Amino acid sequence: MSAALETAAADPLLEQVSAQGFALLRSAEMTARLGLAPAALDGFAASWERLEVDKFMADGGRYRRRRHANFTARAGIPGHLRGPHRPHFQAVVHNSLNGGVERWFGPMEDAVADSAPMQALLDLGRGVADARSPGADWFVEVHQFRIEAAAGAPGFPTPEGVHHDGVDYVLIGMMARTNLLGGETLITDDEDRELARFTLLDRLDTAFVDDIRVKHGVTPVGPADPALPSCRDVLVITWKRGGPPG
């Protein structure tokens, strides 16, 4: 076995994903792995204040804000190349609420896409994807989400329920929880048997999911203090083998 493969095989993140179809890395471990300056992370997290309302919610909700970007990663070529802005599409089988239509979201700001935190997270996830599927090209989508909640008006991080995204791998990274209750992440098998339940609490608490093997979802959120603003900010990155759909 080569030194590179030995290093990959010894990676706890890769070991967890290989063994059980998902992994959970807490903030301290992720911060150490990524080696990012606190100021860079602060600036990255601050960009969630500039997301746009998601106008494609079939339930009529206005509790979700987001921005979107896409990248490609070619086998044997380091890094991710950002693609022209395009709609996000999921089949109805993967998103029973909002699937089946092209959804155009505000583009991720260039400075955010090019930032050290974004590039480090892209590289981390690609390392797992490449180790598990050597020689693959990847179509990568990145979503900044803010779920807002108020007294009597909960927010729904996954209004479609526990689901597959229709990709190969999913990284879900916490950016901030503000005055928030709820928001448990659930991991199940295809028969909806619960495999894990945990809450992403601190900045960079991260779940990594083999989307083909397991499903994931998040319980509703509400305000801890009903008199104050309440929101849940996360980054979601997906890797799918091959090129973009369509």
C-alpha cells in the first residue's frame, strides 16, 4: 500500500464513513484539521447575514435563506473549479416537497467561494470522495442555508423529511446557532431505522454522509427566547460522480 493510501486509510473521518456510512466531527477536531485562522472563520460565517430568501418553497414558507454555487473536480487535478451559475435541481424521488423544478438561488459571493474556509472544506470532502471512489470526476454543489424561526412559526431545516439528496457524498457544517432550540440531525437506513441522532452545536461541528448508503434529516427549530431573533446557519456541500445534470 502506498504512503498516500495508508494515510487515507488511517483517517478517522474516512474510517467512520466506510464503516457506518456517516461520520461526525466536532468543532475542535475540524478546526485542528482545517488549520484556519479565527479571523478567516469569522468573516466566512458573517456572510450568512447576506443570504437571499428562498422563493421556491412549495409549502409557502419564507423561513429559509440561501445562496448556491457549483464546482467541478477532475480526476488527478487538485482543487475545485467554479462553474457558471446554474439552477439547483432534485428529482421528486429525492425531494418530495420541492423536487422536479429548476430552482434559481442567489449566487454565492465570489469572496466567499474563494475564501480559505471554503477551499479547505471542499478539499477535505474531496479527500474522502476520492479515497472511496478513486479516479472519479465530481460535480459539486455548495449551499449556504439560514433557517429562521419565531414564536409560533418554527423553521424546517429539511421540510422534505429524512431523505437522500441523490448524490454520492454530503458534508453538513454548522456555522452558527442563534437563540435556537431543536435541530437534531437524524441518520437512518432505507427502512427508516434510526442509526444515529445528534445535534450540530458549535461552529464547524460537521456531519459527513455517504448519501447512497444512508438518509439524513433535521428536526424543526424554534427560538429559545421567543422575544429574540432565532436562526440556524449551515453549509452543505455535495459531491456527485460525473458532470452536472442536463
